Amino acid sequence: MTSVLVVEDDAHMLEMILIVLSCEGYRVRGAVNGKEALVEMERSPADLVVLDVMMPIMDGWDLCHELRLLNPELPIIMITAKHETSQKVKGFGLGADDYLVKPFDPQELVVRMKAVLRRYRIAADKMVKLGSFKLDRLRGTVSDGNVNWNLPLKEFELLYQLASYPGQIFMRDQLIEAVWGFDHEGDERTVDVHIKRLRERFAAFTHLFRIVTVRGLGYRLETESHD
């Protein structure tokens, strides 16, 4: 059973979320601020954390940062009363996987949680190979024998997404949703910039794999066996 820690200082909101998630079959716990949440995570780590931004003692920003230091692979969903784009950008910059603005339908939270967990589980279940390269989703590294490349997070996730389905064409908006989340406020050029960086980084290894532009559609990754 998936365990979820909900961090929310509003007692009524916390109770509502806990009841909904419990009815959906999740094992749930609550905390009213960031410091309490860290204690809970140390006592018994959760599989996913839903956290409010505005809280006393330790707010959601600081909590998200601390959780990412403790576990880079922990799924995190932020909730807040603020609608500003800058707030979403800050949340994603700190490592949140998704972002909900109050008031929201509890079922939307459930749907988003399932989507985030699905992405993590699909990724965690596989060690993707590209010729002699191995992409380790758990560690976020690319290795070739004894050499490791520690890529920036979004570059790795983009390469992992493409490498998980060699030969499949991904449109830019599909890659944005898979890597940055469907609430991402940037444009499609974000994908192009990261693709360019990946191509430059692995320019010497195009005999093993390469990222091909499919004009008018998007990108696909080709390997020795999918050329």
C-alpha cells in the first residue's frame, strides 16, 4: 500500500485530504508544518508527500528543499492558495513534481498523485541501456563502463524518457508533460534547448545512439538496433 504524508496547517483541509486519500486506498499520515513532517519522514519515510506552501515554523519551500536533499527520488506535490506563475516556477525549481492551486477538487489531487507515482514507478522499474551506456533512474546517472555522467536533472529525465521508447516519436508537448509536468509555464523551446545540450554532451557517441529531429513532429531516439 502506498504511503502518503500530507503536510497542511489548515486542520479542515488536512482532514479532508486524509479522508479522500484513505478512501482511495492510500496509507495516510498528516503533519501541520515542515519540521513535524521531517520528523515523520525520519520515523517512517512516505512514498509521496503532498505539502502546503504557506505554513508556520517551516514553510513548504524550505520543506521541499530539505526533502529533496534527503531523497532526490521522492515524489512531491505542492498545494497553495497563490495563483502567481512565479510561485509555480519556484516550486518546480525546488524539485516539486506537480502543483495544485486552492481551491481544488480532491479527485484532481488523486489523479495527479497517480500520474506522478506512475512516472516514478515506470522509471524506477527499469535500467535503460543504450549500447554500452546504462541509464540508472534511481541514481540519476549515465554510465559507460567505469565512467559516470551526472547530468542535470531535467536533461537526465529527458534522455531517460526518449531512451525508454527508442524509435518512438515524441512531440514537444508530450516531452514537456512527461519531464516538466503539464503545468509547466515555459514554451516548447525548453525542449529544444535541452535536446541541444544532450547532443553536445554525447556528440562522440552517435554510433551508439542519437536524438533525431522529426520535422514538424518532434524527436525520437535512435539506437544501433532502431536505425
